Amino acid sequence: MFVNLHPKCANPSCAVAFGWITGGKLFRFHREAESREEANSTNRSGNQARPMEHFWLCERCSNLYTLQYQPGQGVMILSLWPQLPAAESNMHLPSA
């Protein structure tokens, strides 16, 4: 099974490098097939092989955001607190 782990926090505004010791939250999603061959491939047990992709939110970002897979759009970062006003577009989360 193909596994991909992104080397930094999934928040595009955060530059924290992956480090499980520093905490945070790990997410695992099945990746959409990129080709017909990939969509029709099977693993050793005869089940359809579904490539996995792993994303990580650092400790700070995991208190503010979550990740969710949306068909046709892929993995999206969503606020845990949507009722709060959005931050200014020029603001960035400080790295730990």
C-alpha cells in the first residue's frame, strides 16, 4: 500500500516541520485514484488497493483547525471555531 506523509504541518500558513514528539494530530485519508490503472488495481488479498495519504497538524494548529476530505476537492483545512470572525489575510500563525 502506498503511503505518503507530508513533511510539515498541513496548515499552509504554518512552517512547523513534522515531529510526532511535539504533539499535534495525524490524519489519514484514502487518496483518489489518479489513473484508470490505479483505480482498478488490487492488493495481495484481492481487495481494491486504495493509496493512503497522511497529514499532520502541529499542536498549535490542531487546537484551531481540523482536516476533512471532500470528494472532488480533496483534503480541506477547516476551522474548529467557524463562529469566530476570520483572521486578517496577512496574519500567519507563528511557528513553534
